[in-house]
Amino acid sequence: MGYTIYDIARAANVSKSTVSRVLNNQNNISEDARNRVIKAMEELNYQPSKLARALSSSFDAIMVVSRSAKTTTNNPFFSEILQTVAEKAEEENFDVILQTAKNSRDELEKCITKIKEKMIKGIIMLSSPTNEELFKQLDVFNIPIVVIGKVNGNYNNIYSVDTDNYHDSYELTKYLIEQGHKKIACIHSPLEYHVSIDRLNGYKACMEDHQLPVSEEWLIDGGYNVETGSLAARKLILGANRPTAVLATDDLKVVSIYKTATELGVSIPHDLSVVGYSNSSFIPFLSPSLTSIEIPVRKLGKTGAELLFSIIRKNKPEEARTIIKTDKVIQDSVLKKFTYKS
């Protein structure tokens, strides 16, 4: 049977707070009470857990805040980056508390609860919502928060580790144009997070800079999973004005396009060229191989975790924002229509 500090308090005939003070080696307790608590612990073979100690004081843990299940299900980005953060926490002898939430209000309340109960010494957030009210309300608690994603506002305790999503989408779109494509579509994620907006805006800016039209029917929200992405791909491919190329703003959209193209007998790249983002282990198995921006997921997680632990050790960085370099990989998913001349 596992005993709690309530059992110890009852056996020693003291309050729970007295047991907590003994566990934390505090001095404001009588010798008699201390001895009774120690005797009760020995008799019950009590092994104090970190969670029990957290009831009265801080212990070495960080919290990783992920999106709600509706946006993370079957998305390998979140599992891989969480694994990387957990590995770094293990090196630092820290525990990891994983938190998900139903909505932004629920997320805020859970974060504040754990901060006030002194259960955590820092937070890593695995996404950055466009509505930064959450950041504003957490910043006042003076606890370090590292966001894997973009942060627009200026805060005292919130730091960003990200890639240049706007630039990367611009470069992918530019590559399609250089291969002779003018009718280029974009299947994107819902515009609730900075990453989605930046990738879509990079595409739009490149099209505008090259004086190419952006048709509203070529801008399709593909949702958060392969099923909704496949519906978007089907709508694009079966449309009356099918484009010759498409930018997919994450790897689930890429898979959706490949899957739907196969089902509809559409050849990649001969009927439809595809570029996108590669941040999961299954992308290399696609055929034809994808022309993509490779997102360094493990480097993002490692850099974010190292930054958080550095701040916890009171080493405040000079810059609040860190940009991780990405690589563009040219492979076989784009058909060259003709030589582009600027």
C-alpha cells in the first residue's frame, strides 16, 4: 500500500504542513514533532515522492504545453519534439509534466495553477497562437517560458525558438516559379497559429512579387489531419481550374495530396507538382521524393530545452528570439515546364 503525507500526519498526530516541513528540512518545528513524524515514516515505510514534496515547495520539473488533441492527433512533429525535450530534461535531472488543454482559457488556468503551486520551474510551449493573450497573462509570474514558434510581442520572461517560415514558403514558391509554373495553389493549416499565417503569407508575397495571380479557389484550408487534408486536395484536383503545382504547408498536407492524387489517378509531378515541408520520418518514403524544406525538429526541441534550462540557472540570453536555419532539398516532385527568365 502506498502511504501519503496525510497518513503520516495522522499517525504522528500532527498537521500535514508539519509533515511537509520535515520533508523539506525546515527549522520552524519542534524536535518532538520532528521525531514523531520520522518515527511514523519509518513505521509505514514511507518513501516521499516528488509530487508529495510539491504540495509544499518547488521541485525540479518543467512543463511542456502541447496543443489540444484535435490539432496534434497523428502529427509526428509533437511526439518527436517532446521526446527531444524529455531527453534534455533527463540530462538535467528534471521531470517533465505534459499538459494539454481543451481551449486557451483552460490552458491558461492549468498553467497558472501549476505555477502558483510551485510545481514547475519553467515552461516549454510547442506552438505559438496568433492570439498572444496567454503570453501576456503568464509573463507577470516571472517564470521562464520558451515557445517553439514565433512570438510577436515583447515580454520579460518569454522566449522564442523558431524557423523562418515566411522565408521558407517564399523560397518554395519561388522554386516552382523558376521551374516554369504560374498556376500555383496552397493547401494550408487553419490560421490560428503564427506558423500557418507566416507560411501562407510567404506564398502570397512570392506570387505577388512575380506578378502572378492568386486565385481564391487555390487557397484551401486543409485542417489539422490527413482526412481533412485529403478533402482539400480532392477539391483542388477536381476543380475546374486545376493548378499545375501546389505548396503544402506541413507534412500532413503533403501526405494528403499524395494519397488523393493516387486515388484519383493523378501523376506527381507530371499532372501536379508538389512542394512542402518535411518534419517527420515518413516523408522520405514518399514516391516521387519530395522537394521540401526540412524542418530540424530535434534541433528545435534541443535548442528550446537548452535555452530554458540556461534561464532557470539564471543565465538570461541577450536575444529573446532564436532562428534555426533550415535546408531546401530539391528532389523529384516538381516537373520543369520551361526555363524561367526573370
